[in-house]
Amino acid sequence: MDLNYSQEESAFRDEVRGWLKANLPQDLRDKVANYDELGRDDLLRWHKILAKKGWVAPAWPKEYGGTSWNVVQRYIFEEECGFAGTPPLIPFGLSMCGPVLLRFGTEAQKKRFLPDIYNGDVFWCQGYSEPGSGSDLASLKTKAERVRDEKSGDHYVVNGQKTWTTLGHFADWIFCLVRTDSSLSKRQEGISFLLIDMKTPGITVRPLVLMDGGHEVNEVFFDDVKVPAENLVYEEGKGWTVAKYLLGHERMNTGRIGGSKRELAKLKTFASEQTGDDGKPMIENARFRDKLTRVEVELMALEITNLRFLDQMRRSGQPPGADVSMLKIKGTEIQQALTELAMQVAGPMAQPFKTVGSENARDAGFDAFTAGLAPRYCNYRKTSIYAGSNEIQRNIIAKMTLGL
Amino acid sequence: MNFDYNEEQQLLADSVRRFLAKDYGFEARKKIVSSTQGWSTPVWATLTEMGLTGLPFSPDYGGFGGGAVDLMGVMEAAGEALLVEPYLATVGLGAQFVARAGSDAQKKAILPAVVEGKLKLAFAHTEKGARYNLSKVAATAKKSGSGWEITGEKFVVLGAPAADKFVVSANTDKGLSLFLVDSKAAKVKAYVTLDEQRAGDVSFLKASGELLGVEGGALPVIEEVMDFATALICAEAVGAMKFACDTTLEYLKTRKQFGVTIGTFQALQHRMVDLYVSYEQAKSMACLAASKADSPVDAKDRARAISAAKIKIADNCRHISQEAIQLHGGMGMTDEMKVSHTFRRLTMIAQQFGDAEYHLARFASL
């Protein structure tokens, strides 16, 4: 047993850390540090910097721009990005649509879509959830009817609604699960995976403003939207197979350990600077400090657990399976706990939210970091709900690992 | 990076587990804990034959030169089977002081006998009111001829009734020091602990002893050995947790109510999942504790990691033991179910060598 990284792995970490330090633009670094909302241009700018370096899609095959890193190197890279506070790489193209096309796409589809995804020339979003289909995704109702058309080619006519569409307002394209056959008794059958151009007539995007005041998610309405049949991925009616492949796809950074390490360090600094009710720094307050330490210990345990899974994967060559659900549960609990403790440190100063007639407390001259804490606390409640709620993750472990 | 046991470690852990499965079942253990001695001489002999008493000692004294990581698999097996033999007291505590601080002559006199299973030791340190504070010692030692005379009262000395010799902490003019005292020179009030092990209060009245290590320099050694022993009980806890989780899962799959197995209820499934997650997190921290107890890092780094591990282990000992009983319903409360005995051991581990609050304070101070 040896819990240390090898010399090569440590050298790799140093290389990544050094490169990030030199290449992460200061304005993006500041925006992330102050929990500012990142726009399409911010996100794509960072995407393109990584694409130019050749590091934007490490897990892809080498001929499509992958790095040939092993799972540990990929983990180190993601941890370092989180720790440095880079803008996130939006997963919809790179980690979802891309891998799906690589596995199920036709040569023509790969040629058409993969380079744009890699280079960050096209912004993708995901059309899974519907108003009536959240955790129970297979109940989705958005309908796609195939129409034979000898003149302009076969196409689908899509009608229905998607929701919780993250960054749909930035997106050029959306990949959707749609129902192409509703006559089948098994709900998972009759679902298909479609790629849809967001500029197609009949698509409406409506913002869903969340309680933190931010605009991240949307509703997307489809009203007789015409989609060329060539945009079907894999076979008609086999969309559930595609969706399941994505769920089982190696999720290396589910625990968001690098990001939580950074937030923990920031929280410690913040708690050393802020004075508690007794006039001493907050971090010296035993009641606060014990809570902080318990979160730090949770994070240590999560990191080692994650490394244990990686070590297993590296040697067995098998994906981690249902155990990734454990990383999601613990990782999100830690992220949420950190936002809650930051709120506690801010105390009464967590209250200012925005100036009258403005969207942002920062506009009123409040300290940018402190002003970001309360919205972030609100926003992070999403983490235990999205990407399969933590209750769904428990269902997965109960069924797959424990055999209940 | 590698989280597996090496082949030797795995083989040893497997053979210990096989032996315990065969000769240390719940019924056999029941007879052992209710015997007058409270532990089994034949079992001790087998542990010795398997080389366990020599595992963490230098080959110079007949040992195998292993460390905490080598003991992890053994301690996990001990935790699963709820082993009560005075292994931790002798191998994890008492003899560790001799191995780390003793003179060549002391090592030669004591370690080979420990390795051969002939000599048992106990660490007489904790005093009334000291709680987990390792430096709070009132016992005193005075020079007397070529030796020392030790006077003081020690409480809850693990393995005291079985011990042939005590490692005793006491203050001299130069500060906290360690002494070797023959058990015949001490008075032991023996009792059974909640987890069915044997311990005792030990009093020394001008008991003659020899200095072990540097006079006045005991505290760093005590901290080092306590960290080592803490890493061992973290691994033992993982074994006990594994049994608690496995047996609870089995119960959920077999116990029927309302015409179905109770494991079909989502309310219980999610709680079972949380137990499993708790176990995996504890296991990770036990790996960290054992690795840091072994590696020649600075004391602060070691102490931080061990305290972090003990915080997590203590919290998860409580979580898993309490939930295992709850999910077993009334049956879990009974003395006839092994899980209730596992509950008792996990409850003790949670507050042995420092509870979560002690280690939270220690972690923050480092």
C-alpha cells in the first residue's frame, strides 16, 4: 500500500499547475474567485485556450484530439483545474455529445460535429428533463414523428417541452431524448437520440431564473420543429441505450475535489480575516472550527476514496460502476457544507443581495467576494438535485452494489 | 499509488481470517469471554504460531520487521471476529515502547519473549481526570539505588490482568518519563470492559522499575505509540464495521414484514446505502492512518493524519453501530445476536485513544 503519487504523476501535476498558472487569464480567474456569472464568451474563451494546448478533451481517442492520459492523469488534470479556479468546461459537448458520437455516431456525424465540439466553435446543451419527467426520465413525452419526404429527405417533426436546460440560452445545438414510438409497453423503448439546431424555426427558449437571481437554466419549447433524419444518432428507438451509455461513462471528477479544496482554502482565509462575536478571528471559535474540521476530514476521506476507485480502475481497466454515485453524494454534500460555512462566517454581511433596479449586489459597491456568498449558497442547493438527485444515486447503489 | 495489500499481507490476513472463522465463531467467543481468564490461551498460541506477535518487530529480535500497514489486514480480521485476546495491549502498545525507546539490553530481554508469545505487556498511563490529555500525569518516580521507585494510580489499563510487565508513565525531576515495572510489583483491580475485553486499575506504591528511554523525554514517544495504536484500532473498526454492514444487509434481505423482505422498502434501502458509504469512507481513512503511522514523516504531519482518521472513524463507528441495531429492530438489542457485541466494540473504539472531540481539537491545533 502506498498512498503517494509516483514521481511521474507528481511531475505531471507540476506541469499542469505551471501551465494553468501561466495561461489562465486574470479576468477569468477573478470572475471565478468572486463567484461572478460566466458568460458564453468567458466559457468559450477558456475552452479555446485548452483546445489550442490540446488538453480540452483528454478522454477522447488520440485521432480526435485526446491526450492518451491514464485515469490518474485525467483525475490530476481535473483536480488542478478545480484547484486553480478555471472556468468550468461545459460538459454537454465535450463529455456528453462527443462521447456519444464517438461510440454511436456515423462517420458523417463524427466528421460534421466532433471538430466543432473540440474547438469550441459550437455550444451544445442537453435536452433530457421535461416538466413531468425528472428522476423518472423514461416517462418523457416530447414527440418526434418521422415524415417521409422524397424531395428534401426524411425528417422528424418534434413537439413538446424540455426543461432545466442548462445554458440553453447560449447554445447553438441541443441533443435531445424524444419519443419516436409511444405504442410500446416498455417505456424505455421507443425513445430516440436526436441532434437539433437551436436556430430551427419553432424552438423557443424561456429563461428560468433561480432563487440566487441567476440565469443558468431554461425551458425549451418545440413547436413543429423540423429535424433532418440524418440527425438521428444510433437507431430509432434505441435512445435509451445511448443515454445509459452516458450515465455509465467514466465520470472522473464527480466528487469535484479540486474545487472543494480551493473553496476550503478560501474559507479558511476568510474565517481568519473575519472577526467573531468575541473579537477574535472566526477560525479560533471552537464551535465554528469543529464544523470546518469535520468538512475538511470528509473531503480527505472523499479524496482517498476517489483515489482508491481510480487505482482499481487503472489496474482492472473496468469503469467504477455504481460507486461513482457515492462520490456524487459525498462531493455535493461537501460543496454545500462549504457554502453554508462561508455564509456563517459572513454573518450579517451575507444579507445585501442587490441594489434596487439592479441585478447584483456588487453594483452597490459591496465587497465582491462577500456579496457572492449568499447567492452561491442558494445556487448550490442544486448540486444534490441535478445529475441524478442524491436520492436517485442511493437507489443506484442499493440496486447495483447492495442487491436490494 | 497503490491501495492493495501486497501478496504477503493479503496471505496473512486471509489465513488469520480463516483461523478466526473456524475457531473463533460467535459461540466459541462467547465461551472465551465468559471464562475466568477472559481470553484464550490456545488462541493466543495460534496467533503466536502465525507470527502475529512478531509482525511489527525487528528481525534482530525474531520479528518480521512489519509496520502498521502490515497489521491492517490482521486488525480488520480481529475487528470482524471481535477478538478479545490482549494483542493490541502487548503488540500495539506495550512492546512498541520497548522497540522504539528501549536500550539494546531491554530490547533483547523483552522483544524475543513478546515475539514468542511468552511475555505480555500493558501500557499503564491514563489517570483519573486526565481524560485523553497525554501529558497529564501525577504518578512520580524517584531514584533508588541503581533503579527507580514508582508511585501512582493508573486507570482502565487495557490488558492489565494478563500483563507480565507494565510500561508506566511517571514524572521525575526532569519531567515525564517511562518505566518498565514487573506486574508482581503492582496491584491490579481487574474488570471486564463494555466490549468484553479485560482491563484494570493499577496502583504502584514505591514499585521498583527501570527507566525506559530518555528521562524527561517520554511525551514524543507516547504520542508516536498512541498514534500507531490509533491507526491499528482504526483498521480494527473497519473490520467491525464490515461485519455490521454485511450482517445488516443480510437481515434486510431475509427479514419479512407486511409479506415482503424489509429490504424492499426505500426508507431502509437509503439508510443501508449510507452505512455502506460510511464504511468506505472509514476504510479510506484507515488506509491513511496506517500509511502515515509507518512513513518517516514529521510528527506533526503524522499526528494530523491520524487525528483526521480518528475523527472520521469515531463518527462512523457511531453511525454504523447505531443504524445496524436500528435496522435489526428488537433482535439487534439482544445479547444473542453478534451485532449487539459489535455495537459494543464500535462504541468503545469511538472513544478509545481520543474521541472525535479530542481529535478535532488536536487537528485544529496542528
